Amino acid sequence: MIRRLHDADALITTTNPVTGSIIPVTIASGQSTWDPTSAVVFVGARAGERPSAETCCDYLNMFTGRDTATTWTRTHTDVTGEVLTHTDAELLGRHIFGDLFT
């Protein structure tokens, strides 16, 4: 979920699908703060010729760390993708969403 705040440009909150932990990312003045700082993003897709909302969106997840991302990928063997650091995830987000992410 993305919300606009009065003291930040945006607050992104999601839940680690393995642990249920809430992961907030605050964006203020173009800078992000991830909690925890060890959080990572898995960017993946399921093979097939369907709309990207069906093949990608369910496989874009944030995790509290690489260990829980690895646990999740081991149980979702039909999904290909990679684990990104928050720096790489932000670069990808800016590439995909352009001005909406800044």
C-alpha cells in the first residue's frame, strides 16, 4: 500500500509473506528509509502468455532479509526471479514508474 503523508512524500507498507512482519518504506525529499535496513525485494514472474498483472504482480514481494526471501523462493519453484537490495529495487522502480516514484 502506498499513502501520501504530510511529513513525507510517501509511505509504502507491505508484509513479509514468510513472517508476517510489516515492512515500511518512507520516502521524503527523494530519499528512502527502509525498516528494517536489511529488507530486500524479490522481483519475479511465472512463465506464460498472460497479462503481467497475472504473471508478475503476485511475485513482487518485500522481505525483511535475504534469508526469508530465500525461504520463500524455495517453496515457489514455479516462479523465476531475483532478490534485489533496496538500492537496486529503487533503481528498478524509478525505471519502471519514472516520475511517479520520485
